[in-house]
Amino acid sequence: MGGGASKNSGNPGGNEENLEHAGGQLYVSLQMDCIKHNRELVPHVYGSVPLIGLWDPSKALAMEREATSRWEISFVVPPNHETLEFKFLLKPKHSGVPCIIEEGSNRLLTGGALQGDARSASFRFTERDETLEYRVYINADRVSPVDLAASWRAYQENRQPSVVRGIPDVSINPIDTTCLENASAASLELELEHYEVPPPASCANSGTYYAANTTETPRSLRNGGNFSSSSNVNITKSFMSKALRMNVADDSIISEGSEALPPDLEEMQAASGVESKSVGTHLSLHKQDSPRGFYVDRGVSSSPRLNRSGSSLKKAFPAASGAVAAAAVADHMHGPKEDGQLAIVLVGLPARGKTFTAAKLTRYLRWLGHETKHFNVGKYRRLKLGLNQSAEFFRPDNQEGVDARNEVAALAMEDMIAWMQEGGQVGIFDATNSTRKRRNMLMKMAEGRCKIIFLETICNDEAILERNILLKIQQSPDYADVTDFEAGVRDFKTRLANYEKVYEPVEEGSYIKMIDMVSGQGGQIQVNNISGYLPGRIVFFLVNTHLTPRPILLTRHGESRDNVRGRIGGDAVLSEAGELYAKRLANFVNKRLKSERTASIWTSTLQRTILTASHIVGFPKIQWRALDEIYAGVCDGMTYEEIKKNMPEEYEARKNDKLRYRYPRGESYLDVIQRLEPVTVELERQRAPVVVIAHQAILRALYAYFADRPLEEVPHIEIPLHTIIEIQMGVTGLQEKRYKLMD
Ligand code: F6P
């Protein structure tokens, strides 16, 4: 077959010259496509030049799949081949033989021009008496060797990782065993303790942290109110009355015995005097075109309403920049369909990590600038009905208990909706909501007021459940007065069984189901009927988050020469003190993470952080552009004194609103938070320890995220030099330690 080699004209040397004169090498690109392509066969090409096998099918070049039914290959024919002869063949994917060679004569490319007809490639399968046709596209361009070399160089360069002064984005210093100290674990402990300093009083150390305790307090209890037994009755009735007036208590609620409404609702409500104010407020708003109450027309124009100042407007837009701000404005302009008010309604049996997930999501959304609140129905129940409700209370056939639980759920939902109508954006409604009936009630209450997404947490891992149950007995105020731990566990397990009897997983509406995702190892997330900016971000966050504890070490770079001069920004190297810190930090990291199987070191792309990490050995180091210090724009490199003297208005503006102030041509803290979002999500996703070596503003923003500090505080958080802040995230909340290695 095709016995002839490539055709060179009489004098090969002269021919090469001619071809080079004519413009150099031939860049050949071949494509084949066939809808009926057999997946087991790979298209190849072979022919007259060594590169494509010199007519040896075993040396044929495999084509690459470009699309489902399209294959392609490109190669360069050396200049001494005036005529290239070739053919296509199909080879079995795994063995390479036997192969099927296309029918017909060899294809010829002479000096880049195709000879003969442009024909398709037909392959005959004799056994099946079948012919398969492939469409063929052939292109040949002359390229000068110089261009070719240049494009190859560019290709190679693009393949190189980016570097900062020769240090690639991902690098690792090998361990020099002579540097490592042979200290025992005990003495290391002692040494670390030696550097420990107390965190500032405002820090987030959680102690006996129980996530539900930090959630919203019922409105009626604010300003010194209380759930006295008489007001309890009134609140219930008030809620039910409201449900009626809101047109949300449809037949399903009224007819279901436990939630039947008393006939004298109005009277009771009038008598109660409790909560009626908030009802009035949100009912009247509901009647208006705008559920948020500040928006009259929804036209898309640069109408002054977008510039209106006033508290309601301020509240309606999140304290955010970049993507979050753009999404908020778009949602307002799109009108009700994309309305900003979103209720994330948790669903799941007890001890499934609902409250922790809700707390995490609240923290994340708040940090991004979305007005978010966490409403925990358990807290409402405890405040209204007291602690010490035994498992009996949760029996599905205990009508009184069912009524009471529905009542507090409705009360919390009512508060949440009222808060949204005052400008709140995302309400996280945390309860079991484990029956369809309960969820229907919530959906009815939300109708026309906010969009509901159910977030169901399912956990089938017995070990995790056991752990969660033990934590519950240790931490939940429900068991605060139970002195017999075992009795507490038994009671809680009976409560769980009571819930299981009537549990109905979510199958309705918009929902996100997290199945066995607590550990961060595998699991599943199911999403139904979810769209829009914020729901999308929430899903992305939930996919990446888990509750496996691991330390995160935050530190600023060692002192830089600009720090010494008082200059902001820049890309200075370390001062002598900074160098010393870099060495001490390496020693510290080595000791602190000695027992960890793996860990990674993250720096910015600025020299001072890379140099600070330079002595750390044995762990991969990753440079993040997103970790670079806040960019001071035209003020970069100046001292605060210089800014005050030369740009007094800028200085004052920053002093007045440091969170939102954006340096001319630079960034604000809100900008920084936006660019740090991928870093935060990646930190959430990591299961091994991470050491983050970054800068003051960056660490303020990251610390605020983990410590759940309000945005307004971010620019003022204390992040001293030469100090390591170790935070440990887990189901028991955030634990913080600080180590001061030097002044
Ligand atoms: O001064 C060190 C520094 O990291 C500067 O580079 C940066 O502009 C500044 O801190 C950020 O802190 P602040 O927001 O308080 O100015």
C-alpha cells in the first residue's frame, strides 16, 4: 500500500532550498467527522513522512477528539517534502490492530495544494458488509521557520507557571533534615505555649459555643418584653389571626386539626396587644406594589430612586461592591421575579448539622454584604415554653406539643418576614420542618413576601450522628439541667425517633439537599428548581463547605522595609526584624504542624509574604494574587502623613468610612472582600491545615469572616505584626489562639 515515499523532485537539496524560498515548512491540519463514528475506533493518519509513520500503520499518528464526532490533528511537514502522500485509517482503541485503511488512492498535498478531488474518507467493514463515510477537511499553510519557532516558544512559555521573581506559583522547599530540631512532642508543646498570648477581649473564642444561642431573639422579647404565660396565648392567637388576614391560612391549615383556628380571632388579637404592630406593618406593605415598601415603580432607568438617600434605600442595597452589588441592583431592576428577599428554610431530622450549616451560611452571606439573619425555632421554643421539654413533647401524637411547636415556628417565620420587609435580604429559618404540612404552612406565610428555598441536610453516617448527639447533650440548653448524661442521650434518641416517625424528605418547591456532606469527603448535593445569582452562590458555598475541624494559621508578613518607613502598599523586601520573623515562623510552623499529615502555605504575590514563607520547608507553597494587600491606587507608596498633607479630602473620607472608601484608582475594603471570596471558599473546602501569610487589610477581612465580625468592624480589627492567629473551625464553633513570636 502506498509504497512510494514522499515525492521529492530530482535534487533534494535544491528542492529544500526552493521550498524554503517559497515560504518554509508546511503546516498541515486535518479533520474528520462522522456522526455514526464507532467509539471503539480511533482515526489515525499515516503517510510519506517519518512523522506520520512512513506508511507503517503501527506508526500512524492518532487524531485527537475535538468534539463528539469530530477528530483532528496538525503537524508540520519538513521542507524537503514537496509532495506529501497520506491516508486515513481507523484503529481499535485498545489494541491498535487490525486497522481499517480508507478506500481509494493516496491523498496528495503538493507544495501545500491538494491534488485531485476533495473526497470523504470511506472505510469498508468487510465482515459486516458496511461502509462508513467520514467528512474530511484538509488545510495546509506555509509557515516560515521563524514564525514556527516563535509560536513554539510562545506555547512553551504559556505552559510555564507564572512566577514572582523566579518563584513559581506553586513551589515546595525540600526538607533539610539537619535543620529540623529533634525535640519531643512534649517539649514542643511547652515551647509553643511559651509564645501564646491572650487574644483580645473582642475575639471570637467560643468557649461553650452553641450556634443556636447566637440566633435572632423574638421581637416580642426585645426591649424587655417577655413570654409570660398569658402573653404566650395571645401571641399564638395573634399569629393565627395574622395568618388569616394575610390570606395564608388556607384550607389545609385550617382543616388540619392541630392548626385549626379559634373562632374569636379578632377579639383575641385585640386583647393581646402583642405583636400586632409588626403585623400591621407588613400587612399594609403587602398590599402595595412593592413588598419592600420603598420601591414604587420598577422601570429600568437611571431614575433618581436609585440615588435616593434614606434609610430604607440604604438597607435595600447590601454593603457590598463588585459582583454582589451588581447582582443586588439587577435584582431590584428585574422586579418581583428576581426579588432580593430569600428565605432559606432548613429541613432535616435533629442532629443533622442544620444549625451549624445555617450559622455558616449566615456568616458567609453577611460577610459578602447581604443582610442576613438566622432564626432558630428551637430558641423561640425555649424562650416561650422553657427548657427541659422531654421527648414526650416531641411525640407526633401529642397534639398539644405539635400545636405548640407549630406556634413557635409560625412566630419565628412571622418575625423573619417582618424583618425582611424592613430591608432584610436573606432569612435563614432553622428548624426541623420535617413534615410537608409544616412546610406548606411556611410556604403559605411566605407567599408574595419572599422566595423559599428548602435546604435539607441528610446524614446517614452513624459515627457522625453519634458525635452530633453527644455534642447536643453537652451544649444544647435543652439539656443544661439534665445532670445524668446517659439519661440525656436516651431522651434525645427518643426525641429523634419521634421525629423519624413522621419525617417526609423534601420533594416540593425549590430545594437543595445535602446528603452526607458533613465530613467534606464525598457525599452528594441535589438541587431542584434553583436559579438566580444568590441561590447559585449559596449552592456553590454549600458544595465546598464541611464541618471537619482543622487549624488555619493567619499571619502578616515579617516587617518590611516600607513598614519601617511607614509607607503603605509597595512591594518592599523584609527588614532585619522581618527576616528574623521569617525564620522563627518557619520553626513555629514546623513544630505546630509536625503531626499533620499534610498542610499548605498560602502567600500573596508580593515579595514580603513570599520571603516570609521562604524558610518554611516540606509544605507546598501557593501564591494567590487575591491575597495581595489592599491596593492604595494613587496613594500607593505614600505615608499616612503624606496623604493627610497632600490629599486631605481623601484622608478625611477614608477616616469617615474606612469600609467603603475606595482609594483613587485603588480599592476599598469592600472590594477586598469581593476578591477574597474564592480564597474563603477554598479555605472552607480544605481539609488540611493552611498557613496564610498575607497583609493587614487582607487578614482583617479573612479574620472577620471566620470570627463572624460585622463588616463595619473589618477595617479596624487588630492584626499585629509577628503574631500568628490560629483559628480552628468545627462543629463547636471557632476557637482562637494567638502566638506572638517577637515584637
Ligand atoms: O501599613 C501596612 C499596610 O499593609 C499597608 O500596605 C496597607 O495599605 C495598610 O496596612 C492597610 O491598613 P489600613 O487599612 O489600616 O490603612
